Amino acid sequence: QLHLVESGGGSVQTGGSLRLSCAASGRALSTEVIKWWRQPPGKEREYVGLLRWPNSGTHFRNSVKGRFIITGDQAKNTVILQMNNLTLADTGVYYCVADDQVWGQGIQVTVSS
């Protein structure tokens, strides 16, 4: 049974960077679509981007294009979300999801001015 765990969150100032990891366990990832979602404070959960495992294509919401990168590390069975030039609007709890079915527990990202 697949299990996902996010790590790497924290607090950063505007313009800074954070690197989130989504570590998969239970079995090796094969052809999954791994999505990142986030929930800003007081708002609905929103789609951030996706990776077709391991590195067969990505897609992002417009507001993060050119700032966020998603890659797959097959050796570690892990998906990486590199977030650069962070803005206040990037604050929220970030989740990774495999095939819209298996969710991680979420991790907090806080961007402050």
C-alpha cells in the first residue's frame, strides 16, 4: 500500500526558496501522476502542479509557472517541489497526492514579508 510523507516545509521571507519532498513508501512509484495541492489559510484547497512519474512531464497553475519546479528522484522514490521567488500568496499547507487517491499528511509553508 502506497504511503506519502511530505517534508521540507517551514518559514521563509518573500523572494526566498523552499524545497518540499514527497517520499513514497510501501512500493516503488511506477507511472503515477503526482500532484501538489495547497490550502491557503481560510481558503479552498487549490491545485499547484503535477509530475508524470518519474519525469515524463509537468504542469503548473499559472501563478507558479516559472517559479516552481517538480522533479522525480527514482533512487529515493521521492518527488521534489522546488519553490523559488516565493510570495505571500504561496503560504499554505502543501499536500502531495498520487493518482488523486493517496494523500500525504500535508506540510506548512509560511511566507512572510
